[in-house]
Amino acid sequence: MSIGDIAVLMRDGIWHVFILCAPVLGAAIIIGLIVAIFQATTSIQEQTLTFLPKLFIILLMLALLGGWLFSTMRTYTINLFESIPKMG
């Protein structure tokens, strides 16, 4: 196994983490921005107002995208395990 093979494995792993986290984090950022704009316009500075919508949107995104997230991770894991004999 060469340094290039290790670099490819690490790059693919980091890429999959990014792809799997991006939709959930993106939705949380968007809802956080909407709540922040709402708080700035109404002068409401309640801490739970920022936390609860983010929590609900994260749970909703995980419920909606859970199948895709797990199938993507399953495919990556199977490919990773199938490449183990080639490494030796």
C-alpha cells in the first residue's frame, strides 16, 4: 500500500463526511439565520428561541434523509471493506 492509496482513502472518507453532514448543517444554518433575523426585528432575545427550531429542523432532516444517509454510508463501508484484501 502506497502513500497515494492512503491519501485516496482519507480523501474519500473526508468527502463522505462532508456530503453526509452538509444537508443537515445547511438546514440548521438557514433556520438559525431566519430566527436571528426574526429576533433582530422584534428585539426578542430568548435563548430557547434559537435552540428549539434548530433542534427540530435537524431531527426533521435526519428523519427525511436518514435512508439516503445510511445507504450512502453503507456503500462506502462495503467498498472500504472490499478494498482491504487489496491493501495487503
